[in-house]
Amino acid sequence: MANVIDRIKEIIDSVGRPIRLMEVCGTHTVAIFRHGIRGLLPKGISLISGPGCPVCVTSVENVEKSIAIAKKENIIFTTFGDMMRVPGIKKNLSDIRAEGADIRVVYSPMDALKIASENKDKKVVFFATGFETTSPSVAATLFEADKINIDNFYIYSAHKLVPPALEALLNSVDIRVDGFILPGHVSTIIGSRPYRFMAEKYKKPSVITGFEAGDILMGINMLLDQIASGRAEIEIQYKKVVREEGNPKAVAAINEYFEPTDAYWRGIGTIPLSGLKLREKFRHRDICSMIDINVSLPSGLGEPEGCSCGEVLRGIKTPDECPLFANVCTPDSPVGACMVSTEGSCAAYYKYGLEI
């Protein structure tokens, strides 16, 4: 590892200008802090966080609709635990459960299907969130539900797709990034090909990287090699897991059950074809097609007053530049979504502290 760090220092010296790299994945953000990687890097290289935390980018509308669904009679609403405290307008799912709604934390959509099989008199809804990593398991659960005739199982889809969000960032005049550390888990599913536009259209070096300290440092080294030599490619450092073609069976499962749709990303806005909705032949599993969900949202709805979550998700600000950080907004009392999840940039900054 020392040799890699020495090589990074040599390249930075040869380039002769500051370099900004964005780690897209929230798991990378946490790993970078946990391993103390920022403290190992030479001056002249900055790591900034991107929108790769699914909890953080779940919109206020998604939260408000999930609350409206959970409050309906004869509904059991199931969700991953980290979605419970994502803020809506005034409340979150945890608040609604305390008020009497039947909301249950599950570890997988299959757990939610089991609940449905045991409660045939209720509609059981799974809050389907996450990136390409989680959507294949939702597709598999829907297949199983039809196979064993569990008619009372539904999903509310808030799935997001990573490549369209990266293109939205690259089209933004506010973003200045020299290269990207691409997510290992998502890339296990989709492979490297969907990122080609980043190199071909935008000339941005990118490397799919693992999560150990050595993986991340090697990925940074590979990015700097590209920058120093004037190349822009999509490279795979995480070759023990990620293939160029990804996982074709998982991608096929996603494509069978879902189709792309426009989606609103908290802090970023609406990104065309960056979400997933159920295809027409599977709409009988879409809770929004089964019940009326009326949610009144204020016009121009954004983040809470003073919250910089949007700028943090776009890499414009670091969490400590938010006036609410570690003062009003803490993991015990989060104001913005970036402080909720353990993979959120603000939560990582709060837990591990600044290293440089």
C-alpha cells in the first residue's frame, strides 16, 4: 500500500494542479473515512461525495406517499430500516408508526412476502427503494408472489438508476470533477458498459473500485494515471467481482419487471429516465394502481431551511460547510436526509470527523 501512495504522490507532483475526484457510492464514502484514506493522500487531491446513497436521494414526495399508504386501513407497510427516519414535510415513517400505523422493518422483500402470506386479510406493501443493487431482488420477489399466488403483496417503487444521475451531474455547470470512483455494488449488476458515455461523451476518467483500503487507493492511482496521460476510460479495479457485462440474469430480471421513468432525486431534481416503474403487465403489484394516494405537496418543495443536503449530494459543498451540520442536524435528530443513513455523507463526516 505504501508503494501505491508513493505513486499517487508522484503523479500529483507531475500533474501540477489540484485534482478533484468524486466517490459516487455512499459505501465508498464510509470506507474512505473508516480507513483514513483522506489523511493518506497528498495535498493537491480532494475526494468529494456524490449522490450514491439511496436513502439520501429519496424524495420528499416518495416519503409523503409512503406515509399516506401506511396510514390507510388494512395496510401493512414494510420497509428497510434506514428509510424509517427519512424526513418528509413534517414527519417520517417512524413518527407514523408511533401514531399507530402498521409499519414493519424487514431485511429483504422476501420477508415482506412472508408477511403477506401470513396476513391474507391485509394488503402488504414493500417500499422498494435503492439502486440497481436492490431491484433484482424485488423482481425475484414479484416472480415468487405470482408463482405461489400471494395476491395481497404490492410494492411502492422508488428505485433509482445511477448512470442517468451521473450524466445529470456532468451536465451541471456547478460541478467540477476530474474523475469518478464508480460504485462496486451497482456495477456488479450492470457492469461497466452503461458508464461508457462518461468517457466517450464527457471525457471523464472513471474507475470501478472495491471497498478495502487497497482497492480504493489502487482505484485512485488508476484514475490519476488516466488524468496524467490525458486518457478517459472506464476501468475496472474491482475485477474479482465486476465484469464488463455485469450480471446478465439480474439485468434481465430488472428489465422484465420494470421500465425506466422520470424520477425526482432529493437535492438534484427530476432526472429523465432515472427511476423504475412496474411494466403494465405487472401493475397488479403496484399499490399506486390499487388505492387512491392523494398527497398535497407545497410548490417549490425543497430541503428544510438552511439544509445544504442538495449541495452535498452534488459535490458542491462538504457536510461541514452546512450551517446545520453537527449543531442542529445530528444522527439522533437529523434535519436532512444525508444525516439519516449510515452511508450518508453527513453521517459519515459526523461519525468519523474530518481527517484533513
